[in-house]
Amino acid sequence: MWKLVPLAIIQSLFLCGGQVFLKLAMLASGPFSWTWKFFGRQLTNWWFLGCGVSFGVATVLWMYILKHYPFGIAYPLSCMSYAFGMIAAILIFKEQVVWTQWLGVFLVMSGCILIAK
């Protein structure tokens, strides 16, 4: 099962990257509205394109993982994207992270290690 861990890390990084790109796209797109104009503007938003590419790569990796590894082990390992999201929140979006959030990340990562054994 340890061969799954590097694949799950890469897949989680792309999954988190997709979310980061989506957040950057929404910051660059102005106020959200349920209009064709708003969604049409996303077609020229380079952050939104990065989001799609990142999610696309994550999906292809996920398909490979699902094909070759048990779902009960693979799916919980996708939670590593939460830890990467926390790091992105600090480094990219300059958000404050409190100790309880770090405790949550530690517990998630501990669970990933237990599942991978």
C-alpha cells in the first residue's frame, strides 16, 4: 500500500491546487452573480483555466488510483488535501490559522498514516 501514498499526495496537491486556483479566479472575477455575463467572464479568466487543468489532472490520477487500489484505503488518503489547503491558506492567502485548526490537520494526517499501514 505504500506505493499509493506518493500517488495520493500528488493527487491531493492537484486537488488543493484546483481549489486555490478557483479561489484566485473568484477574487479576480468581481462580485458573484447568477448571470450569463458572470459565467461568460470566467471563460477569459486564466485562474479559472488553471483550476480546470488542476482538477482535470487530479481526476485522471484519481481514476488511476481507483482502478489499482482498494476504495476503502484510497478515499481516506484524499483527505491529505485538507492539510495542503491549510498550508495554502497561510502561504498564498495570508490567513491566520489557530492551534485548533493545526490539531485538526494533525488528526487527519494521523488517520491517513493509520489507514496506509
